[in-house]
Amino acid sequence: MRAEEMQKNPLANKKVRLAPIMMPFGNVSLDLSMMSYNQFVPRMYNMCKGLGFKKGKILPSIGFCSDENQGYPTILITKHFGAYPFNHGYIGGIMALDRHGPHAAHADDVVLVHAPHVGFEPDLQEYGTYRRRQIEAATDSGDDQMSGTCGKVVGVLGPYVNAYHALLGRIRVRVEGDHVLIGLSRLLLPSDEKSEDFEKIQVQVLFEELLEEGALENPVLRQSSSSVFMASATFAEKFKQVMASEDLSDDDAMEGGWRSLKDPKLSHLLTSDMFVFYQPAENLRGEENRLERSLLPNLPKVLTSPYDNELSASLICMQSEFDRSVHSVAAEESYKGKNLMLISGLNIDVSPAQDLTEAFPTTMFLPWAAYVQLEDGSRRVIEQAELVSELFTQSTENPDAIDMEESIRELFVRKRSRITFFDSNTNKKKAAQVL
């Protein structure tokens, strides 16, 4: 590769090891994309400077969850931009898009950093878990310090995960001669009555991919609490392949040779195009339920994905909130005539080791996309590959960064201004005594 091409895109000759994750708003590349926050923030600042943002006149804003493990990224943004960031975030990584006016009024140039977050436990190599060091460990392993992260995402997913596992348990399969039969609980069959079991979260099976055409109207067998149907040719073939390739013990089979899709070796046969979730609209109103509203149509993909549920859900939040935020900031009058960057990604919180008591835990940033709007009115969206390349070409050195310790130390020697209050008795302003 020629030297000038390498300089333009230093990642071009790197070999990708991980395939991108297929997501609703486009595939997300994981390999050669992430960077630690102590590299990301100065690169982002230098990218802004290269676009014409003015030193000392940039006010960052964060669209982070309120979790305490988002503190280190916030401190680094303060250090490199020289200002504590404005807040555009709700719990769960949802953007508060009614705060543009005050943000715009406080600076000449603005940057919005949006990032939902997900915990990563390196010992278990699992997403969705994080060690809370402020909890006293009652066991040698410190397992009681672990909790779901992002807690809001975990909380939203919980009832749907339970409903999904209940759904798997209500579908059974067996081979009979050349055919594959599917037994379905009556709870899954079309009915004018809603089961109390699904009063809040309703699951609808999409029979087109699961059953043979016309099978729903012509069951092989009707039983007191279930019915048996002919499987579709596609599903039957997949089931037979699993039976031939997997080491499935007869001891795991139910009476009559039936096998439940709850079996981990069979659960993948229920694909995301075979079921959907519903929630009553009144349960999902308000900003506090926006995360659930954005996840709801994509939950079958989340729960059947080969990746951890928490990772997939956080990536969907990242994508959907960037899309919503771009349209919001682009239409905002108070941002016009300013240099603006909106950048979205995922904060990956690496769970600290049990004996790590003082140092900040590691936070990685996975860039997704950016929207740039300059004071001359020009605007563009920067997609992931271009954004990663642009950030990677920036220096990690920032001569404009402030010395946090020196700035705090200077507060103790600076001459204090007098704080005065109006005294209505004397009609004069008087200074309060400071302890």
C-alpha cells in the first residue's frame, strides 16, 4: 500500500478478525473500532479543532446514563474541553432532546457525546455485569459485588427474557416417520381472550415460518391444553439436522419422544421472525419508557442473537437514539450559526478486579456515527467506518487540556470574591461571613 494511502487511512491494511454485528440501523463493526477513553476524548477534541471549533469556546454535553461508572469519561471530557459538560442524558442512555436551547446559549461551539453503556466482566467474558466496589464483599469471590449494567437495560429486558423462556417451554417437537410434528400450548394459539399470564407482555407466534401452510386450521391432534401440527418444511429440515448433528440424549426427551425448545441445543430453532412481543400502549407512555418503546420491536432479534442480550440491547439504544437526535439537533434553531458535533457510540465499562480499590476502572468507547453542522450551514453524517478512521488519524496529545489537579489547587489560593445579600432592614448589600 502506498505511503499516502496509509497516512489517509492507517487502518486500511489491518486484518479484521471479528465480523460486524447485524443491527436494525446497520451493521456495527467491533474489530478495529474501539478505543479507550483516554485516547478517544483527545482525538475527538482534535477532530473538532480541525473542523474549525474554537479553543476555549466549546461546551460539551453528555448523553450518558446516571450510573456512577460513567464518572471517568465525564472527568476526561472536562479535562480536554476545559469545561464541565452540560447534561443531555436520561437513565439508560436516552437523550433529553428538550435541552438544546440552554446548551446552545452557553457557548459559541457545542459538542454532544451520546453513549449508552454496558458492563463487561473480563474474567467471565460476559456483557451486562459490573463489579460495584462501593458494596462490601461478603464472600471471598466478591460475587455479591456484581450487578447488572446498564441496570435500566437489564430491568427492561427482564420480563421479556422470562416471557421468551416461557414461550420456548410451550413449544415441543418430535419426529414421526418422515414428518416433524410441533406441539403448541393453547396459550400460543389464536384466541379472542387474553390469558392472564400475558396480561402485560403478550407474545404472538408467527406461524408462517413455523407450521406447514394451512396447518393451523387443520391440526394433527387436538388435546386438552395443546394442539399438534405439521411443521413447515424449513423448520423440519433444521430440526432433523440438529437431531443428526447434536449429541441429544434420549433421557432429555419427554414422554412420547417430544423435545422442548427450551433445550439449549434446540432454542435457536425459534428464530426472530417466528414471534413478536406486544405491550399495552398505556404501559409505554412517557420518557421513562422510551427505552422500552425503542427496544420492543427489536426484542426477538435481541433474544435470539448469539451475543449477550445486554450488549445487543445497548447497541439498539445507541443506534435509535442517534437517529432521533440527528433529526432533533438539525432542526434546532438555537444551534444554527454554531459549530456542532453530535457523536454517538457505546461505553463499555470493564468491570474492575476485586483488589483494584483506587484506580479508575477502564472504559472503552465504540464509535457508531457522528453528525457535524458548521457555522456556515454545511452539514453531514459521518458513518462508522469513516468516523473511526477520522478519529484514529487524530493525535492523542491535546495541548489545550487543562491540568485538573493544578486547577483545583489554584482554587485554594485564589482570592475569594465577596458573596453579598441584600439586607432589607438597612437597604444595603452585606457580605456573608465565610467559615
